[in-house]
Amino acid sequence: MKRFRSECAFSLVELLVACLLFMLLAVALLSAFTHIASSYQGTQARADTFREGRAALQLMERDLKTMVPHSSKPSSTNTMRTLQIESTPNPFVGFLARIPPNAQPAGSNPSDVCIVGYFLDSEVRDDREIPSLYRILIPSSETFTRLTSGSTNPLNSADRSASTPYTEPIATHVTSFEVKALDSTLMEIANPMVSTNIAYVEISFELIGSRVAQSYFQTGLAQEAKDRLLDKEARVFSLRYKIP
């Protein structure tokens, strides 16, 4: 008589349990992958934003190093201020600087003396106002026109706009921008527009990562939520420069 051996096989319950465990494992792996990808994207967005901030800071420092000293104005009869600072309500800094002609906007550039300025302005993107830090470089041809016109300030209010010619954004998603005039003891000068004791200029600005900028600049977002985003995602860049 032949004996038949029963073949081993999975029961339906065992298959269902195995499928359930596999689905749970797949969900866990997918969740971990999504979290890692989100963290990487956030880190990359912050790195790109902060790289932009460092580049903007280096550009400011380079321009300040070319500032025309008070004793080296283009004309001995000129009354234009070499340095112009406004701390409030719309902070900006403007000054005469020596920029090589090949680094100036195209046009008639008879000299290397230009007007350089930095200010904050906003542009609308997706129904949100996104503040950016702007640099304006007025070429020497127009600079000398202003010098000979008797103007006392390098920049006027009309120059401080994103739509002004010779203007370019150098940093986006800027949450704050401050310009301070300091005396020789590093004390802030309350009214730098009329002071003759400016020894240092201090510039600082804060950037927030581009990944969370849309949430931060969303209309109606509570201040508490904004503060949390700033604590986690923002970085401050600053420099202090001694006036020649």
C-alpha cells in the first residue's frame, strides 16, 4: 500500500497576515523616505538661500571698500554727501564709490565714480508680497550729472524702487533689513542724515529659507506662527564697516 505525504502550504490566514505585514512595512518605508526627502529639500532650500545671503554680504562689503573718501570728492565745490544713510522708516544706504567702467551698466562712462545704494522693496508673487534686497548702481555719466546739478544726496526716494533703472535684486525672502550709522564709540546716531560724526556703517538683513517663505509671507498668518518659522528657518547676515 502506498503512503501519501501531505504537501506543506500556506493557509489563507497566513497569506493575509503576510500581506498585512508587507503593507505595514511598505507604508513605514514610504513614510521614512518621504520624511528624509522633505528634510533634504528643506536643508537644500536653506543652503541656497543662505548662499545667496553670503554673496549679497560680500557684494556690500566690496562696494563699501570702494567708497569715495570725504577728501576725494570729484569736485571741490560739490556739496553732495559721500555717504547717505536712513535708518527709518525705510532703511537704505547710498554712497559714492569707485567702480571700474567695465563693471558699470552699458553707456557713456567717463569715470569710475558711481552712485551705489542698497534698499528693501517688495514684488508680488502668487498674490503674496515677497521682500527682496536690491542694489542700485548709477553709472558715472548720470552720477556726474547729479554732481553738477547741485544735489546734496547720492540717492533720492525715486531711486529706491525695484522698477528703477540700474536696479537688481541680490537677495530674496528678506524678513528684515537694517542700516545704522555709528560714531567712533560705536553708539548709534539717531539722525544720520544731518550728522557729521559718522565713523561706521552697520548693515544687517535676515533671510528665511525659500521652502517656507510662501507660508511665512502668506497674508493673514499669525505673528506667533511667523516667529516659529523665523526661529527655525531664518538667518541673520551683518557687517560693520569703518568709513574712510
